[in-house]
Amino acid sequence: MSLTPIGEPRHKITTASLREQKLSHEPISCLTAYDYATARLVDDASVEMILVGDSLAQTMLGYENTLSVTVDEMLHHVKAVRRGTKNALLLADMPYGSYQVDANDALRNATRFVKEGGAEVVKIEGGEKRADLIRRIIDAEIPVAGHIGLTPQSVNVMGGYKVQGKDLSGIEQLMRDAVALDRAGVACLYLEGIPREVAAMITAEVSAPTIGIGAGPECDGQVLVFHDIMNLTFGPPAKFVRRYGDAAALITNAVQAFRADVKSLRYPSDEESYHLPRETKAGLDTVLARKRAMGR
Ligand code: KIV
């Protein structure tokens, strides 16, 4: 097992190198990013995959759920992340409504994510019922990531954000979904909100790398939402979220300190101000002194 040390220069991650990582049991890391600066930081930290998730509907745009975000809104973020990403594999979520209506429409939208956004893989939610569509998109030379289990775009059908695959029929369905998408040729398979035992079975069964979120440690890789790990979500975290930083506290402290400095005239200081060139200042002083002497 060869782990890439953090900060070391590394190779461009591709769908092929992800498969090699699965085969060599080198865990795959994935984080969401929605803007240029975050993408640069995540990419510089050698995270292998950056996902412009439709979770940006909530984290960046303040929508109630992921259902409202549009292709154009997603593309705006994908383009920014593209500019900040060098080595990581760049994936973009196809938002709700962009692939469910008809296959031609789906193909057109997937093409936009590649052509306009610079995404290398598009992600589609849903199991075996998406297999034909996924084949069609792959036929158009666009790698596809599958996403099964708790699929947030199905929130109204699921009746909430509920862990999936908790009974035998649910497990059978998930296995069928995973195998169907694997056969369709997905580049990787996101497993969200399922028992670790089921994720382990799927991971052993399929040739595509599995990337888990709330799916236990046996997946080939793990993904978390950047805003979750940085405490930027304004709510209690889900069970699987681990907080690695407190950006909310950092930002709040900085903003309060700025405000206090403005109110107390401690900001800006003389060093933080621009100054006239010496000769201009001397000339100005002379003019002002003359005006004062003339009583103006
Ligand atoms: O939108 C998203 O961030 C996702 C991940 C949670 C997998 O789909």
C-alpha cells in the first residue's frame, strides 16, 4: 500500500487511477468544494476527488433541500472549482430535473457539465432504473458516478432523509442497484446512508470504487461535505460527520474584531493607509497654508 504523503507533488487523478487505488487498497479521499479558493486548498492537500455536489443548494445558496438548484446554478460553481483544481478528479452532480425528464435532455445537460464546466465525471442519483441512461451517457464519452442508498433528490419519495437498506428486501434492492450500475460501467459508486455491513458487501461485489458517506469504513473511499467538516452548516451534524475545523468560530471572531476596530477607530492605522509623495504633500501644505493666511 503506497500512501501519498500530504503536500507531496502527485499525479493527476483519473478514473483509471481510482480503480488502481481500489485494487491496491489505498483509501480514496473525496470532499465537496463549491468555489475557487476551497478547491485550491482541497487540491493542494492531495485529496483525490473533488465533488461539486448539489448539496451546494443548501450550503451555498440557502435552499431548503437539493431539489431547487438548477443546471445553470451548478455550472457557475463547477467552473469556479475547475479553475482551482489541478490534480484531483473533478466530479459534478447533475441536479434534480436535469436527467429524469428524458435521456436526450440528460445527455445535453451532462455534456454542458463537461464542455462548459470542465467536469471530468458527472454524478447521477438512483439505482438500477438509471442503468440504461448511464450507459448512454458513457457512450457519449462522459464518465458517470453512481449514487445509491439515501439519495437526497428522492427526499419526498423516501419521506425524509432515512438510512436505507435496513431490512432484507432493502438490502436486496441495494445489491441489485449496485450490480446494475457497476455493469453499466460507472467510474465509481457513492454509497450514502446505508449500514456498514451492506456497504461492505457492495464494496466486495463491485469492480467500481465505492465512496461512502454514512456507509462505514469498509468502502474504498470516503466523502464528506466541506461545510460539515468545517462547522459551517448552522445545525446539528449527522451521526457520520466528523468536524475537523471550526470555520464558524474563526469567521465570527474575525468579523467581530473587524467591527470593533472600525467602531473604535483602530482600523485602519497609518501603516494601512496610502500616502501622498513627499513633494506633493509639501506642495499641498503650502497651498493650504496660503489659503489659511488669506482667511479662506
Ligand atoms: O451533493 C453532495 O454533496 C453529495 C455527497 C453528499 C455525496 O452528493
